[in-house]
Amino acid sequence: MEKIEHRLIPVNGLQMHVAEVGEGPLVLFIHGFPELWYSWRHQMTFVAAHGYHAVAPDMRGYGETTGAPLEEPSKFTIMHLVGDLIALLNAVTPNEEKVFVVGHDWGANVAWHLAMYRPDRVRALVNLCVPFFPGNPEINPVESFRKLYGDDHYICRFQEPGDIEAEFKKVGTKEVLKNLFSFREPAPFFFPKGKGFNYSIDRAPWLTGYDLDYYVNKFEKSGFTGGVNYYRVFVLNCELNAPWSGAVVTVPSKFITGEFDPTYHIPGTKDFIHGDGFKKFVPLLEDVVVLEGAAHFINQERPDEINQHIYAFIKQF
């Protein structure tokens, strides 16, 4: 098995930490919250063993990627995130026009937009857990979640700069990450103000002590502000995406989610995914997979199945 290598690459005003392994067509892995390149460790070595070049950055504001102004949430828009990845691709593979892209959680959202903005750079796309939701500049997504779930919903709690960071500090980085990774209810995630986590959960069985310590070490150094800032620009993203209202994703795509993933259970989402809506906005959507008994972090919880799903799809192109 080839060893995963690491380097820092100047990207879009950042020093982006990138993990990579293998040779061949490039597969770009994009992580979500609260994750790192490390979330793709199982997939990277698998695709490398099958003749691909796996590349996974720590995204803007995460891990060992530095240079993002954490005190300015407006520097964490979807435009910045996609811009980072285009610059990364230009640096890593200047002669390869199109690459494979795999995203999870926030990484899936970024991947959908990467494919929508720059279909000339994406050969095929596999996204986990977050489907493509067409934007509407007339709808405030934060207020929509507030109406659905109330002020304690995590997206609402993440809006005020410094607020959730202070609570996370009281709870402790290890406890925060253990609880987030272990959550597997098909229900909204709540974080009532001043009450910490109301979930009595042991470490997720798929997350070894070493794995948890790796995440804890990185987040104790970087803090959570970078990742939380992605949520603080939800409304700004809708405004910036106004020119793409009604636009579709025109690259071959596959979508995988877990039966217990909270996003899958947002009212209307199942009908959108399994009805005509999803296919309308992703016309080259070739497959939708729901893993029975799986929750949100499916690339780590069920790595062997996810590896096979990714490989079976990308090897067609």
C-alpha cells in the first residue's frame, strides 16, 4: 500500500494542506464538518490501489490549511471554497482538464457548486449525504430552519460569531467531536444554549481512539470557527448564487446517503430525492443509494461499501 504524502500548496491566498496518494486520473475528495482530509483515509488508499491519484485537502479554515481570516465569515462563501479548489487543481494537475470529484456533507455542497460553476473541470461526481438543493435568493435558509426546528437547531446556533465556539470550549474539543461523530438519529441535531450535549453517547464504533485523537489534536489547534463560518454565510451564498437560479448540474453524478442521516429526514427531502425534483436539477444523475442502517458519516462508518460504490461509478468514465 502506498503511503499518503502531505504538502502545503499556495492556493487562493491560503497555504492549503493537501494529502495525496497514487498515480493516474485525479480524484478530488472534499470533506465536510467537523472533518478533515483524514475523513477520506479509507477511500484514498482504495482508489490509489485501483490506479487513481487521490487528493484530499484540509478545506479553508480547517486543520493545517492556514491563511483564511477566521474573524471574517464573508471570506468563507461558496465562491471562495470553489475558488480554492479550482486553484488547487491548477496547481496539482495543470494539464488535466477534468477530474473526478467526491464530496461529503459540506464537501458535497461545495462539489455540487464546483460542478455547476465549472463543469469543464469535472468528469464525474459522487456526493454523499447532501443532495443538490436548488438555490432561491428569495428564501432565507436560516430562517427556514428556525421555523422548522426552533432556535436550538445547530444551524441557528451557529450564526452568532463566537457564541458556539465559547460553548464548545466549555464542553471540550474531545467531547464535542465524540458527540458529533456519534450522532445517528434520523432527527434534527439540537444544541440548547448553555446545556451542552443532551446525548449520552459512547464513541462511535467506527471511530478508533487513534482516529478521535487525530481530530481532537487538529481542532484544538485550529478551533471550530473556520468550519462554523460556512454556516454563517448561508444567506450570503443564496444572494451570490442569484445568477444561477434554476441552473442545473450537468455532469454524470451519483448520490449516496445513510438511512439515518438527518438531512435525508428534513421535510420534503425524501420526496425531492426519490421523485422528479433531484433528477430535474441533476439530469445526469445515474444512481441514488440509501445505505440501510447507516448514519451521516458513511464514508467512515461503512468505508468498504462506499469504496465500491465510488469505484464502480468512476471507472465508467
